[in-house]
Amino acid sequence: MHEMALCRNVVDMVLEEADKVGAQRVSGVYLTVGYSRDIVESLFDDVFKWLSRDTKLEGASLYITRVPFAVKCLECGYIYHVDVHDPDTLPCPKCGKKRYTLHSGMEFFINDIEVVMPSEPIKEQ
């Protein structure tokens, strides 16, 4: 269950950034996660809610954008999507070779954090 460790890191980083800007609370967290991270989104969301309780993150929405596998052909440089469950997608569609490096699918980062700032007091005249 690596979701717990990954989520703990996200929660810690978001709380740190929220404190830096003096946020009252966090209303949304946006993540980009590659398919090779093999997380179960519903489990990740549950862990996020559990770790967020009694913090500025409690009640925040979690938005996850998944990035599919893409490889770069070492022969011709073409970048294409692969389905690891379908061997027919492994050869390069341009040159037919099967020599490539991973181009995307390993991502795991925080894109954006929505925060609610404390209201400034009204100045009396």
C-alpha cells in the first residue's frame, strides 16, 4: 500500500506551502500522476481524506490527472503511446523497431494548490 507513503508526502508538502502563504485552509489539490505509479485512485483519495482530518486540508478536493505511458523510439525518435497489456503497441508505428526509452508515465507531482486566505479586517474611518 504505497498510496499511504505517497499521500503522506503530498499532505506534508501542501500543508507546508499553505503555511508559507498564511492560508486559512486548502480547498483543492491538483496532482499529475503517471500510470506507472500504479496507484488506486479511490484508495489514494480515502487516504488523503484520512490524513487531512483536523488540518487546513480537511474537506479539500483532490484532483488527479493521469498520464499514460509514452515511449521515444531510439531508432527514429518518434514518441508514441504504448499499452503495456497489448504487445502490438510496443513496436514503433513509424519504423517498426522495439528499442525505446520511457518518455512519460512516471510523473508524480503537485500541479496546483487552491487556498482560502483569511479575510482582511475592514478598516474604520
